[in-house]
Amino acid sequence: MTIIISEEQVGEILTVKTSVSLLEEAMKSISTGMGFNSPRKRLPTSYNGGNLHFMAASWPEKGIAGHKSYVVTKGKATFVVVLYSTKGDGLLAVVEANLLGQIRTGAASGLASKYLANPNAKTLAVIGSGFQAETQLEAINSQFNLDEARIYSRNKENRDSFVDKMKKKLDLNIIGCNSSDEATNNSDIISLITNSTTPVISDEQITQGIHVNAAGGNSWLRSELSTNSIKKFDFISCDDLDQAKTESKELMEATEKGITSWNKIHELSDVINKKIIGRKNNQDSTLYQSLGIAIQDIAVAKYVYDQIK
């Protein structure tokens, strides 16, 4: 029997920390050949803007396949994950996925930080204070013994509200900053989670030993880092190379200009599976370009489904 799973049920079941572990297994499956992912497709829904977004994956090892789809119109989106059995049980669930996507996006940055940041990281800077920033902070904090998190966004009211909310949620020193420079100064990890079309940190803020999660720019129209900044990273990773070749403006332009090449950009799944080494020493600077891929969505959707069925 097909189950309809609501946002409320997702919120009651799915935690950020659990999602990091779920994504770790799902991402590794791509590298081992036990999971398969199809990059996002976009279909125009009007002449004046708006798209239907569709991304699919299968995980035969777990007996599931599925897709996430959503329509964006006038800046608003409604997400759904459809989960199928690959063992003859048909359609398993339709999952409301706004909250699921928020948790999954944060968990991806938590997972990348676990594998690419210095293991003794103590200070996190989050640039952005919107809906998605909450789980960035929560997920990375779940993987490290952080001393401090610094938050910067352009809107002071939003920033202060975010800091107040997260202080009540986490046992962590959380500070609102008046500039991105103040937030990133001597930070060990930076998470960028904005919808900016222009860089939100300067090249000078990418310092030796830093790990950066660029998690907001899943479109060739967005850019949270300068193209030139890519040369400052010793190791560059993404969740899906094929998807990065159509969605990551920074990486697309950096390869076109010869700053780097696609064979020097690696999928995080290969780091998890130990096919390649990401960070080689404490001085390396590392980047994770997070675009969001379907196998992450079906992994967390299956977990929610298993708790309810």
C-alpha cells in the first residue's frame, strides 16, 4: 500500500545527525557501483520564468528507486519525493519534501566537512541565515566538537533572529557578525548557503587549512565564490560531476578558463570510499560544491518510510 508522508511526519522522524549517516552510506554506494544517480533536469513551465525540476536515482542494494521533483514559480517551490520498490512492491511512498530537503542539504555539508575539514576544527562560519542555514549549522556541529559558530548575512534582523533561534536549539556559542570577514577570520570551516549571483566571500578569505562548503549555488546563474578563487583550493569536490558540469558556475567557468580541469575535481563518494585522498595535511584548503543529488533524497525518504510502514 502506498503511504503519503507529510511534512509533519518527516519532522517527527528525521534528524540531521541521522541524515549525515544515511547520506554517507548512499554516497559511498555511487563509488562502489551499488547506487546510481541521474543529474537534475529543468523543464520550463512558462514563458516568463519558472521550471519543473526533476532528479532521479536508484539504489538496487536497498531495493529502491525514486525521484524528487518540484516546480519553482516566482521564487516559491514545493518539493516531493516519490519512492518505488525495485523488488516488485510498486509505489511505496509519496513524501512531502520541503523539510526533508532542508535536512538533507545540511547533512551533505556535515558529511563533506567530516571527510574534508581538519578533524580538530573548532570554529564554523555560516554565510547566510535563511531556511537552509539552520541545518548547515546543526549538521556540522554534530560532527565536530565546535567551540564557536559565527553567522553573517546582509539582513541584520534576519541574522539576529537566526542566532537567537539556534542558541535555543544547540549547546554552542553562536555569534552574529557584522561582516563576512569578521565571521570567517580564523574559522576552520565556512559554509556558504545563499542564493547570491555574486561571490559572498573574497578570495583572501580562503586561507590555508580552511574547508569550504559552497551549498547555495545549485544553478549556473548563482555564484558564491569567484572563479579565480578556485585556484586557492588544494582539493576540490562535488556530489556529482555530471551535474556540476551544468549547474556549478564557479567550476564551469574555472575549467573553461584553464584554472582547473574536470579531472582534478572529484566526487565526494570517492573520498568516502577511500578511492582518493581528500585532505592530505592540516594546511590543505578544501572545497565541497554541494548541488544536491537524488540518491541523497531517496536515502532519507526510505529511512522515514521504514519508520512508518
